[in-house]
Amino acid sequence: MHVLRGLEANLINEVRTQAAVVDLRSDTVTRPTQAMRAAMMQAPLGDDVFGDDPTVNALQDKLAGLLGFEAALFMPTGTQSNLCAILAHCGRGDEYIVGQLAHTYRYEGGGAAVLGSVQPQPLTQDEQGRMALSDIVGAIKPDDCHFARTRLLCLENTWNGHPMPMDYLHSAQVIAREKDLALHLDGARLFNAAAAIKASGETVASAAGRITGHFDSVSVCFSKGLGAPVGSALCGSRDLIQRAHRVRKMAGGGMRQVGLLAAAASHALDHHLERLVDDHALAQRLTQGLQGLDGLTVRSAQTNIVFVDVVGNRGPALLDFLKAHGVLATGLIGLRFVTHLDVDAAGIDHTIGCVRQFMAQTTADPTSAKAGGPY
């Protein structure tokens, strides 16, 4: 009994601590809502390796229909989803064209090369993640035994919070069709992009379908802006998904009663798409609250990610100051703040106040901030 009471007390303290922290490190830090937890507990289950988990099957059908594809495949992670896509499109000795800083190239362990013997051809990107169309065309290899066979073009949307312009997606699609390339989208934050570009009166789902209509395959993440605890999915033709299913098995992605997680993703699709505009509004609130501060540059995006550059190597000290005052952010490429469904206006206002306090103190007394760090 004493042990149980101790565990209960620890849980209460943990909840209180979590509630007191404004966690802006990423939109992956969210916890399932009570409604999502209820959906998970009520989900009918089966063995997905045998293909008979009804909740997984329903999710796959729902997402494929939503985005205009024949089929979809539920995955534990976005990394695995992108890997399965690349290896389903390409064989050994093939090549995919990708951005130099794209997630599929830079941040997924080199999986396509290591596990599939597929060569990446990385290209320079601009501040919105776009590779120059002329660079894409120039990187496509001729049909010659000296070269890897160029088979696939990979894009990413959103890019550091920027939605890809629709005219750019159309141009990339034209190139892919003319050059006989498949076109894959790392759409980890696809629905954030859709929420940013949707027309008046249009739904987020409809806007997402306009984006995905340019692609042969799309990877979608449920555990970022949509707030599910785990999961991604790959969409494509039935033949592509069949090939990806085999790769998923080899990569250890065959799960059993995974409908528990698929139910969370399905709930997110039903209830968390339209609210993404709230996250975007909070990001703009943060941007407006930080603009004009001496020694600080705000790089606002159109969705839920805000980057901040601090002069004088004060970035690490600012992160420490924020953490001491109950605000968490990251500092890999400048300071990054990401809004999500577990953040509210009060948390954003608290963050603004903390940054302003730090900048006022360190501007008046530069020695109060520790030197060091890349930003």
C-alpha cells in the first residue's frame, strides 16, 4: 500500500511538473489527449502481421482515401516509412536525388545506402528547402554503365516550417514525368503545410490532397503536429505498398496488435487537422513578441516552427536561462521553438517574457552571458 501511494504521489508530481513546463523543443513531445487515450483503449485489435488488425486496416484505408492513393502502410516511425519508400522505388545501384539538408539524406542514418545500396545524390537547397530545378535536371545521370541509375526525386514538406510552394511542386512533377523518375514526399508535417496553404473554406484534408496529388508516394507522420504518441504511414500505389511491405518486414517493422497505436493516429486524423491553425497562430504570436529585440533575429515560418538567432554567442546561455524558468527549446541550427497542442497562449507569453528579460539583462551586462556555442 505504501509503495502504491508513493507511486501515485510521484505520478502526481510528474504531472504537475509537466504542466509547469512550456516544452517548445518539438511537436513530438505531446502526450495523447484523454479522448485519444479512450479511442486507443476501445480499439478492436488483431494481429497486423497476419493483416487482420481491423483498426490498422481502417486507418490505412482512411489515409489512402484522404490523400488520393490506392493504399497505405502503417509504420512505427517516419524514418522507416521513408526508408521503405526509397527501397520500394529503387534497387541496388540506383540513385535518388535529394536535398543536401533533407531529413531522408542527413538525419536518417544513411539507411538507403547502408541497407539498400541506393546512392543518394544530394543537392544544395535554398532557405525554403527547394533544390534549383536546373540542378535537379543536371543531376540526372545518363543511361550509361559508368553511372548509378537515377530513379527517384525526394522532396520534403514542410521545410523548417516553410510549406513548399504549389508551383514548385508542379514544376518538380513535370521534371519527374519527363525524365521517368518517381517522386516521393517526406511529408512528416504534411498537414501543417496543408493548413498553411489551404484556401478560404477549404479543409486541411482537401489541401493536403492537392499537395499529394503531385507525388507517387508520401510519408506522413502522426506523432508530430497531429499529436499521436507513435506512428507514420506510407501512401502509394498497391504495387508500391506491396514492395514496401516486404521492406518493412526486413526492417523489423512487422508489429502485432498495433491497432492500439493506429487508433491514436485515426483519432488525430478525425479531430486534430483543423486545429493546426491554432499552433500556427501561436507561432506567429511568439514571432511578434520577439521581433525588434536588440541582439536577436527572428526567422518566422508560416507554420508552427520559429527560429531565433542570438548575437554574441548568447544562444546557449539563453537556452539555460529559459530552462531555469520552465521553458524548453533546442539549439542545433539556431534556437528553435515549435508550437503544438500542449502549448497555449499563456505559455507563449511566458516564453516571450523570459526571452525579453534575458536579452535586457545581457544587453545591459554582456558578461552575464557565457560565451561559446555556434549561435
